[in-house]
Amino acid sequence: MFTLLIRAQDIHFFEIGLGQGNFLLQQKREELSPEHLLSGIVQALEQWQVSQKQLNHIVIVTGPGSCTASRVSVTIANTFAYAHHLPLTAIEANPQESFFQVWTRSFAEKTQTSASPTYTEKPHITSSHS
């Protein structure tokens, strides 16, 4: 069984990792827009020859980061964890922190049923029409 780590704090790229126990086995950084994040995750799992059923834990970096990238990545992690009945660990990370540092820090965090994104600035999702 494997843990999937998803990190998308930037609008232009994402990072994904696969671990087992305390070991980070695979890591990938790819230039993709948030709209293609899910397909990027699926492709990485296929490349690593890991099925979704082999995952037993999701770690999501909630931000701070781009509003769109954070919302999309957290939504994917929440949905995947809910649909597959997996524990979810949410962690904030400094964008300068290495992927391995985030992976290592995630062990100290508690699992939860859902995560919420954190942003670098106030999101402008909707506007009022007064």
C-alpha cells in the first residue's frame, strides 16, 4: 500500500510523490495548469505502475499558494479520499521547502476527513453586483 502526496502551490506546475512507510519512492514535478492536474496524477500513477486501489493514504499540501492551484488540488484530494475511504493529511508548506521536507513533516500531522485550501492572497472567486 502506498501514500500519495500532492503539491500544487503554483499555477504553472505541480509535484506528486509516492511513498511507502517512511520512504519516498517516487517524485515527479511537471509543468501543468490546474485544469490538467487530475490527468497528471493518473498518468504518474500509471507510469509508476500503481493502481488507485493500492493507495491507502493521501497527503495534500493545502498552500499557501495560487488560489486556483490550491482549490483544484485540495478538491481532488478531498474527493479521492472520500470516494476511496482513505485517510487524508493536510499540510501547509513554504513554497521554498523541498518536496522531501514536506514529505517528512507530514508524518507528524494528524489525519482528517477533509482539507481546506490556504491562499497567498484573498481569493476573488465571485463578485457582488450592487
